[in-house]
Amino acid sequence: MDGNFHLDIREVLSSIDRAEVISMYFPLFRKALLIDVRCDNEEGPLIQVVPMVNSIEDRYRSLRRLRPRFSRPEGITVIPWPKYVSSLETLGIWEHIVKRLVDAGYREVIQQCHQCLAELHKHEERETTRAIVGEHYHTLWEKKG
């Protein structure tokens, strides 16, 4: 899965630095990592694993339900992640995400980051197992005989 997909890592890191709201989606297991760095005196930044949506408008609606106290963001940066979840760590992306959230002034978000990463790994492993055993997958070439 990691082999043939080119990602501009510098651009991904730059997007993480600039964006208020990021939706990093994982097509293999149809989940997204939603990151919202906006915060106030009552509510810190958000990092949460959520279902993928069909459109950016659906993402705005889901964000509104999750964070009703905040106004609609000017934009949502969408980052497809066709690689393994572990590559977020090996490429330095995950550390960059955690630093961005901590720099917002809420160190307690570190625990949420760890939980989200573990959840992403769990979803990926589950989907890989489904593919291996054929659950919700169809064989393209069947063994004859």
C-alpha cells in the first residue's frame, strides 16, 4: 500500500502548520482524522477519528455538530493518506500534528493524540484482516481445481 503513492511531505507539514481545520482521510478503512486547532477558554483543540464523509459540506456539518460553540471555519484542509498509518510516525507527520495541538496551549491533548493514533492502527489492522480472510471482499482470480 505504501509503495506507489507520492506525497509531498513538506507540503503536508506546511498544511498542518497553516490550517485551522484538517481532515486527513484514510481510504483503505474509510475513516478520517479530524483536527481542529481552534480553542477558547472553555474548549481546547479537537483531534478525533471520525467516519469519512461524501463531501466537504458533509464535513462542515459534522464539525458543526462536534463543535457547536465555534463558527464555521473559513476552510478545511483535506489531506488524503493512502499510506500505512505507521508512516505518519516514520515520516514525522504525527509528531508535527501533536506539536501543533500542544502549541495551542493545551498539553492535555497529548493523551487524545495517543488514543487517536491507536484507534487508527486498530481500524487499519481490522481492515487488513478483512481483506486477508475475504470478509466484504471478492476474489478477482479464483484458484482452479
